[in-house]
Amino acid sequence: MRYLYLPLALLGGYMFLFSSLCAEQGVRLDALHKAGFFPEGAPVRYTYLHIPVVDAVLQYLVSFFYEFVDGSNPDSRVFAIYFLLVIAPVFGIWAVETSRGSGRLLLPWTLAMQLTGCCTAAPLFYFLHSSRTSPSSPSSPSSPSSPSLPPSRARALAPALFLSYVLPTLLMFLPLSPPHLQAAIAVWQAFPLWFTLSHSALTNLTHLTHLAHFYSRAGTEDPRRERAYVDRVYTLVSLVSAGAHLYLLRYVLADPNPWERVKAVFWPRWEVETVAQASAIMLGGDWWISLLATVAWGVGGVWGQMEGGKGWGRKLAVMGAVVAAAVMISPGVVVAECWRWREGRLRERAAGKKRV
């Protein structure tokens, strides 16, 4: 299944970096910045940190997203809320997986996602992660020899994710004035940096205040306490993703024609005349490519830890259950809970336990 990820990453990279749509969007953004106003009349903000290079990058990123969150198009606003919150489990899982090592790999991956789209960075991450943990690779065991994280690092994951990603995302959808809304979008753009800083600070705070006393005895870390901290990550991102799914269902079912509303949210018409229309097409492609890759990765992570026969009948049953749960509950919840189950299996195997 991991060979599915490379074509998806190439498709996402082409759309966000090399396609004619991307080039034309750059021209539209230049024209928008020269005009100085968005179509609804809000002034374009040019200064953020008073560092010309940084301000120029933020200006483009903010202008790309602005009309998705300003409320001028309710369908686009709902899509933005749903997309950004439903993919929270992706960052939660990335944070857990990269924290098993040095914990420094999350920053470059999330920065790459911000610049090249989730549809490019996510499938590439999944390919490399699946290759590293593939049972078919003799140099890469199917499960890490020690799935545990340092307890201080594990304890800081959930609060760092909330402070760096969930809170800035929600901030963008508050009723703010145009300059403050553009500032909020700029703050959200830097969430990879906020996570790195907050996680490092909270981890060090754990050491400084001797919080290790609560999960350590005589220098031995209590694995149950560390596992509980990791579970908090999955619980947080599952709740965030489920909340976004409920919000979407409420919006769709309130319409007399729910199917037409679903199409308006997820399948924008191919009209490329404005920045908002081009952004809608690019973010729509971003969503569908990321969704396919992420659900496949979640299922693959579970599949690698399942015991017993793995015939086509069982494969189809698992895929059917995943698709049904993704529609009814949330694709983000499905992926998070698949990974939580995988986490338990890894730890059981590392502890030498047998499946009951």
C-alpha cells in the first residue's frame, strides 16, 4: 500500500508548485496586493513582523486563505473549518511518531506542509514512515523495539498541540476585524514553530518542576503513566475532529437539499477568475489527496499489527468498516483511533504479551 503514497505526493506537488493553476494564482495575488483591497473591500495587510522577506511570504499565504475564513462565502468557511480541524489527528500522530526519536523531525515536515500543501508533505511522510516500519525490509522492523516515549516529552504533547494548532485554528474563525483576522491567519501559518517552542518549553518545565516524580520511582519510568500521556493526544485530536464533523453535518442537514450543499462545500465549480475560486480548487484537491493518503496510512498501520489471515475478504471488510466510520463519525477520528489501537499492539508486543 505504501507505493500509493509516492504518486499522490507527486500529484500534490505538481498542483501546488508547478501547475498552470498555481502560476496563475501567483499573478492574481500580485494584482490583489497592488490593488490593496480584497473583493469584499477589506484592506490588504502588508506588515506583520517588519521583516521584508517574512512579511512578503506571510502576505501571500494570508491572502490565499483570507476569503476562506472571512465569512464572505459560507461554504468555503465551513470547508476551511472542517479541513483544518479534521486533519488535527495527522499532526497528533506525527508528533507522537517523531517524538520516539529526537522529536526534531516534526518541524521540517509541518513547514513543508505549509509551503507545499498537505497533499504533498503528508503522502511523502507516509511513504517514508511505512518504508521504515515495513516488515518486508530486513533492516527496518515492523514495530520499534521500544514504542515508549520519554515521559516528560509525552506529557507535553497534548497541551503543546492544543496551544500551537487547535487554539490558533479556532482563533481564525472568531468575529475579528479584517486587520486582526489577517494577523490571526499569519499566526496560524507558523503553527509548526509554535509547536516546537511550546513542546520544548513544556518538556523542560516538567524537568524543572520535578513532575517526573509522579510517573517515576527510583529512576524507573512508569510505562502506564507515559501511555496515559500518549492517549491524551489521541483523545484530544479525536474530539477536535469529531466536533468538526458534527459542525459539518449540522450545516449540511440544515439545508433543504443536503447533497447539493455537500457538493458546494467539497466540489467547487471549476471557475478560475478570482483568488478565492482558484484557492477553492487547490484546497479541494489538497483535501481529497490528503484524505485518501491519510486513511490508507491509518488502515495500513492497523493492518501491519493484525494477526491471523489477511485474505481479500478480510481486507474488504476492514476497508468497508473504515469508509462507513469515516462518513458517519469523521475520517480524522477513524485515523486517530486506528493509531491508538496500533499503539496498544506495539506496546503489548514490546512487553512480550500474547494476544488474548
